[in-house]
Amino acid sequence: MRLICMFDLPSETKREQREYRTFRKHLIENGFVMLQYSIYYRSLPNRSALKKYETILKAKLPKVGNIRLLYVSETQFEDMILLAGSRSRQEEVVGIKRLVVI
């Protein structure tokens, strides 16, 4: 399964910029990979792991903004249609594999 985190955070003031950077850094530290700007995902083995990361992210929420989580199966994620651009190297290398040693 994949946990997709989509967020829209304000970044007008210094405080908002700091909160944005902190939240994004928190995503990366917890194994999330950028799919596109403000959309990150992480592969997880089951729903209990999804709930664990949901709890982890809830602990570091910024004071303002819009953050959404979406659970999708590997099949749904792989069936995503790419209309413009190309898949990232990360998507091509990892795909649906659980562990990749490079």
C-alpha cells in the first residue's frame, strides 16, 4: 500500500516558511519521497503501518494550512496515468518492490 500526503501550506511569513520546511523535513525523515511539488508518498506493508505514520504526521502538523492523506493500493498507484513529464528515477528503480539495494 501507499500513503500519499498532499499539502498546501502558506509560506508568506518567516514563521510559516519555517513550519513548511519543518513539515517537509519531517516527511523526508520518515521515508516519504516527493512525487511532485507538495505531494509525497511512502510504501507501507499494511494498514496498521499506515495508521502508525498517520499518527506520526499528526504529531508534527503546522498551525495553519491544508494537509490530506490518501491510502492507495500498489495496483492503484501503478495504474496512475502520467499525462505530461516522466516518472522520477526513484519511481523507476523502486516501483512496487519493497526493498531495493543499490
